[in-house]
Amino acid sequence: MNCDVPVRSGGGPLIESVAVDLPAPSLGDNTADLDRLARTLGQMGFSPVRISPGKMNEFVRKMRESNLRFRTVVAVVGYTGTHWEVLEIVALANSAPVFGFALDLGTTSLVLRLIDIAHNKIIGQVAVKNPQVAWGEDILSRIIFARNPDGLAALRDSLVQACSDAMRETLEQCGISPSHVYIVSCAGNTAMSHFFWGLDPSFLCREPYIPAANRFPMARAAELGFTFLPNSLIYLFPNVGSYVGGDIISGVIAAGLNRSTDLRMLIDFGTNAEIVLGNCEWMLACAGAAGPALEGGVVERGMQAATGAIDQVRINRKTLEPDFRVIGDGKASGICGSGLIEFVAEMFSSKILNIQGKFSAGLSCSRLRDTPDGPAYALALSSQTLDGSEMLISEIDIGIFLKSKAAMYTILSVICRKVGLSFADLKNIYIAGNFGNHVDSEMAVRIGMIPDLPLETYLGIGNSSLLGASMLMCDRTLLEEAEHVRNTITYVELNVNVELMNEFRGALFIPHTDPKLFPSVEIPASQ
């Protein structure tokens, strides 16, 4: 991989490896060994200094040579937000490479990124399935399971084990010792943060929906079960509350909303769709249920954007035959959210679908099929799929998807109006999540899922939770920024109100019942 981690300030990395010239003790200076180390580090700008009790004897041995003669050593120190922690001491002749893991604690997937902190380089990345799905695909099921202490322990142990296995495998592949990992920077939603820390999440789903904790102290990795990382700290992004987790705070930092004087929006498509609107002075956040649809979750052959997923679709306007791209270039296993958006947009522009999302009457097309669920379109033939069966997208599938796209547009519209803004007031809209890597903004506008704005307004930033966690390791000023963002965001509840429902009904059509909202979208003449 070996690409750069973006760094937006000169604050320096969270972990530093520094040469420390320790003066020899004498009758005129009988300062204790570790006090001498702390004093010298303080003179170099690393103050205050803390040394873990469990490391004191080890560090003294490494500092001293025979006959009580001191030497220059390399100290690896980590900034915790309140002090510098001495994590390791090595002889000057030895190298002290500094690595860290960024970790996105996703509900469905866990994504880990190995970073060379000294050089701001990403050198490895892996994604694994979150093993907690064995106790529930959704967070609520897991929270209910966790009400039993044994259930909470099972959820936490499986999560730590999966992360540990993925870390070990990545380190082995890259030829790096676990002792050279000094920080694990993690971000997840509020429930996943509770599971990771081993906190009771029961009250997240009970009125008044109060978390056990929103802030988490910088901890030693071994304290949280990562015993194979002897020198590492663990940082977990803070939460705002039950509905706005550390993954959103990390995403805001990745997108730079908190540094912008212009108004911007972040849309994070995951298990849910989460939106943040604002700038450096104020931010509003809300959540909706469009996420699963936009991960391909509403059609029978839906899947996430992974190998085997159709992520791009074009339909010939004359023959009505499709052309599609499969991630990994093999046979198709399913269709992901971006592919579904393009499929519906192309079906509409090809006059196969009308503005209501129904198949046009009297259409002659070799791809149309009659099924027990009604009419369907064969996007991929049996020879083009991995399981040898046609990939059918039915009218019912499309109708369900249009409800999700309508929910997305409605949420975006209502949250802007709540603060007296129009879409035109936004400088940029950042699209995060794996979905953001694949979505074609023009296609999303064509079906009325996102506002009809100049396409350069939209910027895909991929996994913003992972990106923010990566950036924090390379820029320690982001510790303070994360806390500022946490204190700035206000959560807005948009569920069940008349304004939302009225807007939703109009957005069920392609692109909308009000064509003035989408002036760039060409409505086929027969529509």
C-alpha cells in the first residue's frame, strides 16, 4: 500500500522516538535514574513525563551500563493528552521504528490499517468480518444479548480476538515485531465502543438513552486484552451520546468540517446513514435507516462493495442490454449500493422504468422476466454469475430501494431547513464509507438521492472513521480537536414528524415529484 497519511498541522506525531543524552550521576548530582530521564525529556520539550510502574525496573536496567556509567539512549514516548508516557527505551545503536494501528470498529466489518508513524506511511490494511454478527446482525440484538454479563464478555472477547488475529497476521506479513507497535487508534459507534471497552451498553436503548461513558482514558493495550502488544497505548475516540459515536467524530476530523469556515456536510453510509452538517463554529448530526439499502441490502442479490459485486452499470438506450463492471473482474456474486444506484438511474434513462419506479407498459426487452414477485430485469445472465443463476432485480426490489433513496434525500433536506439553509449554501458534501469510493454522484443525482448540485461539490473520502483514526496518530493536535468536535456536535432527532413524512412522499418518485428540484436531470420524453 505504502501511501501517505494526510497531516493538516505541524503539531507532531502522537508517538515520537527521540535520542536522550543522559548525564552520568555524580556526588554533585545524585538525581535518581528515572528522575534523571524525566528531567532530560522535560528539557527537550516532553513534559510532564510518566513512567508505568510495571516498566520502572526494565527501564533502569536499560539506562545503566557497567560501573554506573550512563549513555545516550532512544526513548519512545507517547502523548496522552495530559502527559507524555515513556513506552520503551532502547540502546542508541538499536533502531526504534514506530508503528501504530488505526482500527475502525464497524458493526459488520472491522478494518485495520498499519501505519509507519515516523514517515506517515500506510503499509498494510485488512478487513475482517465482525464476529459479533453471530449474536445479531444489528446492534440492538447485541445490546439485548449483552444484558447478561456472560453475553457481554462473549461479545467483547470475540471482538478483541478478531482484532488481535488480524493485527498479528498483518504484522507477520509486513515483517514487523509487535513490540514496535506503540499505539492503537480506534473509532466506532457508541455501542461498539462499549463492547470494545467491556462496558454495559444496556441503557443505550432505554429512555433516556444514557451511555455508560462517552470519554475513554488512554490505556495500555495489555489492559484491554491485547497482551501481544507489550509497549502499546490504546486510544478510543469519544462519543457524543447514544446516537453519535466516535466513528462520526473521527469522520468529521477526516473531512475537516471542524476546521472549515464554509458550511459543509458529511454523509457516512454504513449500517445506518449518518449525516453531519456545519463548520468550525457549530455542527448538527442525525441518523437514518438508508444505510443497508445503499450497501445493496434491499435486493435478494445485494452485497457490500467487495470482490464479486457489480458496482457499475450502463444500459444501451436502443437494445436495452446492460454492460456492467464487477469488482475483481470475475463473475458476479451480487450487486452493491453504487451498482444499484446506477442500475436504477440507467433503467430510468432507458425508459424501462417510469417516474414511479414501475416497469413501463408494453416494453419489448429480452431481459424482462415474469416472476412470482412480478416483473423483473435480468441484469446478469446465468453464464455471468458465480452461482450460475440469473441475477434478477424485481419491481418490488426497486420499490424498496426507492424508499431508502427517498429517506436519504428527505433527511438531507430537512436537516438543512432546520437551520435555515438551502443545499446551495453548502461548499462541499463528503461521501464516506466504502460506498463513497464507488458511487457516481451524477447517477445519485439522476435518481434524486442527493441534491442537484455541481458534481464537484461531492467528494468521496472512503472510510472516514479509519482515516480520522489514522490521522490522529500522525498529528497529536487532533486529540484536542476530537474533544472540541465532541463538545460542538448537537444530535437532532428527525424521526416521526409531519415535515419528514410530507417530504418523503415526494421523494419516492424518480427523481422527485417536483422537477424544479432537479433541473439537470433529463426526464425521458415518454415519461
